[in-house]
Amino acid sequence: MCGRRRQKSDPHEPSDHALGRSRGGFSTKIHLLCDGQGHPLAFHLTAGQAHESTALEPLLERAEEELIDSCGQPLAWPMRLAGDKAYRADWIDELLESLGITPVIPSKSSERNRRAAEFDPAQYRRRNLIERVIGWLKECRRVFARFEKTALNYAGMLKLAIIQRYLVVPEKRSFFLAFIKRGGECGFGGEPLLGR
């Protein structure tokens, strides 16, 4: 094996390591789902050039897998899901409604056809919670700078940042224990919000 390197590979590692080119150079998008109190429930990493809507299904699947108790019963399921205009598509509205979730996503300015789902501006204002969670994550140096090469290691740093958040606030400790028990993606009631 002279001159050849052994290929290191993990079956769960994306081939692009969730690194991609966008306007600012190499970047990674963190797609985050949190409840109405700002508790992160699940996240999904994609390359920087990936569109937000491509991460919606994996994010909901991960949340669905992790938000069950030991008997297989759901701990919580959202009534509404808020997202920005990047998540506005007919197939997303249909998917959410088929899951029993009311989409709270504004229409794009270029849309001419009337949507089946009504937009609730009062509920959409609550989406600032996810923006605050993302802002808090950007304060964590290892998260905003991404020193890790692999997506799995970066996801580990993201989980550590979320765990640190739960340790700081005493009333969130019971939620933190559930977060650890489920391997990092767990939650309880509230209205999930989408962010990027």
C-alpha cells in the first residue's frame, strides 16, 4: 500500500461534510426546530448552498423519531409551524397539513395564486424566538467558526452548545435530562419554529 491512504469513512457522514460554497465562501447551514419557549428540539446540517426547503423533511423526521417516550407514544406534536419565506411552497403546506400542522409561513411577494393555508401574522411574530436561539448559537465560538472538518464532529459541538444552554438555566434542567437521554434531539410541548 505504498503511496495510498486508507479511506476513513463513517456511514452517517455526508459526502460533502455539510460544507458548501455560498456568497461568503465555505459555509454550513444549521436548520433548527425549537418549541414555543425557545428550546431546541432537533437540528439538521446542510451545505451552505443548499436551499432551506431541502432540510424540512429530514428535520421533521428527526423530530418525529426523537419526540416519543419509551412506550412509543408522542411526547408532543406541533399545532403550528412557523418559517420564513424560504419555506414557502405548496408541497410544504400540503406536507404540514397532512401531518396535522398549521403552516405559519408568509407568501412570497411574487405569488399571485391564493394559498389554501391562511397566514396568521400574530403567530408569525413569535418566530423571533428561533432568531434569538440562532443568535445565541452564534455567540458560541466553536459553532459560528466551525473548526471541525466533519459534519459529525460539528454536530457534536452544536449538541454541546445546546447542552450548555440547558445547564445554565435551572428551570430547563428536566428538559436537559430528556435531551441527554434521547441523544441530543428531544423536546416537550410548544409550537415548533423553523430557522436557518
